[in-house]
Amino acid sequence: QVQLVESGGGLVQPGHSLRLSCAASGFTLGYYVIGWFRQAPGKEREGVSCISVGDSSTHYVNSVKGRFTISWDSAKNTVYLQMNSLKPEDTAVYYCAAPSPRPDGSSWYFDFEYYDYWGQGTQVTVSS
């Protein structure tokens, strides 16, 4: 059974950092794309970052480039999202997700409709 479990959210002040984890079970990450999405109250779910684990390529939306870093640990079958210089507008529930099967190309990377497996989400609140 495929399962994704996020952790690492919390309340931080602007400018501070958090590291989110997405632990995968029931499948091996090696051939997957894992995406991080977020959803703030009253807003649509948006893609934040994703990693193509097979070739280690990483992708970010403009609003987080230079502040967020996605990575994975093969031994732990876990994907991380390091979030630095956090801003109040980063406040949201963060989800990790995986598509199955993996579509061709890369145009779908930030489209949540292509993702089939989702974690339960972890709340990130950035406030002074």
C-alpha cells in the first residue's frame, strides 16, 4: 500500500527556516516524481517544488526559488523540502504527492491533477 507521510511543519517567525519531510512507503522512490504542494485558506492548491528522483532534477516555482531546496535520501526513501527565509505568504498546509503512473514529459509537474497519492499534509505558519 502506497503511503506518503509529511512531517516538520510548525510555527516560525519570518526569516526563519523549516525542513519538511515526506516519508514514502509501499513503493521505491527511484523512478518517481515527488511534488510538494501547498494550500492556503481560500486559495487553490499550488505546486511549490518537485524532484524527479531518477535523474535528480529539481524544479521550483518562482516564488520560492533561491529560498526552498528539495532533496531526497534514497536510504530513507524520504524527500525533504528545506525552506529558508520564510515569509508570511508561505503560510499554508503543505502536501507531498506522487503520480502513478508517471506521465511523459515535464509540463505536468506543478499540476496537482496528475498526482494520485497524497500525504495528509503538514501546517506551516509564518508569523511574528
